[in-house]
Amino acid sequence: MNTVVVALLALAPVAPTQLERPADISADASVEPVAVNDSGLIAGYSYSPTTLSRAVLWGRDGKPRLLPTLSDRGIGRAEAINASGTVVGLSLTPDHKSGVAVRWDRSGAVKALDGKDTRATAINEHGTVIGTMSDGRGNSRPVRWSNEGQRSDLQVLPGDTGSRPAAINDSGVAVGVSDRIGGEWKAVRWDPSGAVTALATHPGKDRYSTANAINRDGTIVGSAWRLDGTVGAVKWSRAGEISDIPAPAGFIPDANDIDDSGRVLGSIEDEGGRRTATAWTPAGVITTLNGLGDHSYPYSLSNTGVAVGTSGSLPVRWTLPR
């Protein structure tokens, strides 16, 4: 187990709990838990060089099961889960020709969402799903599906090649990245009507940025790549003002999720390249999430303080102090 000592005001480190692996996957498969809801249900996927990717759901008892797919080849990937236990992600189509966005209901039944070459990345508590759809030229177009399954397009910034939504809150505000000509990214926000706005950057400091998560109040977290080659974790207020998320000297932070209280989940990377899962209180106080190996990477944080991710290539869960 690795422990990192940081130079900022910090709370006591949190120990990880290893999640159980599904029994019916190959021994060389990696397992990635990428989303957790407030009831403790966890969604993710398994993958390996020799076997197919499969969507995985862990129950409240911690027991995993593979979710069904549209194809007899069984390729699937779960990306997000909402409070009711509805899961969204990707599955290979029955004709094996493309991937398609899918939704799994609470019973585990799978249904394709409207569109071809699509992928679902997030779902809110009202059942609204966001994701992408290929334009046939290698670009991703941002789309949204209603709870009834109706698909609509989200705007793309003028002059950009596409966009990739990453998260949506219960008010229907979504965030993600806009793909710029030249291969750079710009953090963006979509209002409930689908209109897009570029998020602020630090003038003269930031080169490009990503928005990874948004909470109930509209606070957004993500990362900014600096003109000097460094990377920082950033936060945008509901009004769009940008601020840095603090990190100890010599560490590179990133921010992956934010709960409704304003607690941020992310990681810090030391000068040797070792990454440690980290949480920040709204006041910026750090909690180190200890790992089971040299690297730990968290993906998702619930409002009950449960975080999930990987550590030393193992699927893990952390329970943060309330």
C-alpha cells in the first residue's frame, strides 16, 4: 500500500477496499469501475488483449455481474449510472458492424438508443443521456437523448470539428470538450436548450482545457494545459469564473469529479510519475486516497462519499469521511 505525504493542510489518508472481479472474465482482463451512485451501485467494464470488453455492474453487496449486450459477441462498456440504477454506455450492434449507445434498466435489460455509431457517456437523475455520434468523417458530434429516447443535437462551437460531452447535472446542464482544428481542446458547457458556451481560461496562461464533471449547483471541474507545458486542475463557478485547485509543490493535479457539496475527486502525480488518488474539500483541504500499488486513479465520487477507481491495476473503492 502506498502513502503520499503532502505539504498542504490535509486530512487523514483513506484506505482502499478491493472490489471483487467478475468470475466469468479471463485472468488477464483488467477491470475498471468508472461510476458510482448514491446507493452504492458501481458500473464499469472489463477488457483484455485477448478477450472482449464487457460491461460490469457491482450490486450493493459488492457482488459483480456482467451486463448483457446487443451482440452475441458480447462487447459492451458501461460509462455511467444514475440514482435509480439505470446504466448507460456502449455495445456492439447485432450485425457486428459498429458500436451504439445503450441503456440498461434496473433489471439489467439492454436497449439501443437512437442513432448509428453512437456512444453514451453520462445520465442524470431524470434519465436524460448525453454522448456522441460520429459524423462519418472521424469527428464526434454531441447528442442528447431524452428519457423517452428521443435524440437531439447539441451545438458545436463555430469553427470546431466536433465535441464530446462528459457529464450532465439534474438541471440538464452538460459539460465536456470541443475539438479544435489542430488537435487541441476547449472546455465547454451546454445549457438545457443545447446551446454551447466556451468556458473561461486563465488569460496568457492556459493553452487548452477539458471539463470533466458538473454538480447540482453548476460548479464544474476539469484540467488546463498551460503554455509552459505544465498541467493544472481547475474549477469553474456557476458564473463561469475559473480558479485553480491547489496541489503540493512538485505535484501535477487533475480533477475528475465533484459531488453536490463541492468536494472534488482527482489525483496528483509526483516528479517520478507516480499518481495518487486525491480528494479536496470545498476549502481545498486534501485527503490522500491510499492505494494497493504504485499508481491509483479515481473516476467517480458519490454524494455519500464513496469513490471508485483503480489502484495497482486493481478495481477499488474508497469511503471518504463525511
